Amino acid sequence: MLSAVMSWIMELFQQTEAYLRGHFRLTSGLHSGEYLQCAKVLAHPNHAERLGKELAGKIKVLTGDAVIDAVVSPAMGGIIIGHETARSLGVLSLFTERDASNAMTLRRGFEIKPGLRVVIIEDVITTGGSTKEVVTLMRQMGAEVLAAGSIIDRSGGRADVGVPRVSLQTLEAVAYTPEECPLCKEGLPLVKPGSRRT
């Protein structure tokens, strides 16, 4: 996954021991021999602030002159980077959560007024599933979703979340369905490091 000449983003992941190797079940359900544990990077407030500023800058370029009212992020992974991006943009930071049926929902008194202009911020995108769920939820609630962004795009730029999106680092990460996973066939223990229970 890592190139010979690392970007400063990947250097942060190396320095904070957030680039892991093993046998991992991703939030998407796919398996991979590599995992980027953004929480370990974002545990350092100075890194979180820098990443948020960089992502806010890319969002501003992507959205042009559009006014942004709020950043919305899926819990858990998107909360810190969403907050830092919102701080840099000078807007509200909201987050969605999964309910008992595993559906994305807005709780804790957060409100989306019709016409609110939002961007969706996530830590890592592999298939774009969580981001797409938040985009759908926001539209159902009457918000205008302008764009999406993430620190890492593991899809090589291929994930479609239904709105224009940016990332700070795009990677061509190898991921397998459970049925095709060579790490499963080798009998390596499977680790689920993400926050989703299922």
C-alpha cells in the first residue's frame, strides 16, 4: 500500500504506529492485510488540527463559493476529523450514529433544517458505504449535500458516494471478500479494529 516516497500523511500514520499489518475485517465487510487506524493519528490534537485544516482547504476548493452551514460525520471514526474540519471552516460539527437496527440516524438533539448546506467528512473510505448512508439521511431530512471528504481513500478514487468528494491521500489498497481472502485460507486470526459492531 505504501509507496517508496511517502506523503506527509502516510508519514504521520507511520510515526503514530497507525499503519497496521495483519488480517483485518474492514467496516465494509471486506478483509485486508493492511489497516489504517486513524484514531491513533487523531489522538494527537496537533495532527488532528492539521488534517482538519488540510481537508477544509480541499473542501473549499471543491465547493467553490458555496456557503457551508455544517459538517456531518458518521460515528465513530468521523467525529474527530469532522470536528476539526468544521472548526477550520467555522461551521457546526454534527455526527450521525447507528440505531439498534444498524441504520444511520441523527440523535442527541441535533437538527437538520430544510435547506441546510452540509458536507460529509469521514476518516477512511473503502467502499464509501457509511458516507453514502449519511448523504442519503441528510437528503431525506431536507439538507443540501455539497460534497464529501476523508483523510484516506482506500478505493483508489473509485468509491461513489453520490456527491463530489476529496481526500488527503488516495491509496490502492488490496481488499478481499471473505470468501476469496487468502489470509483466511492461511488461517490467520481475523481482527475487527473498527467501531461498527456488525
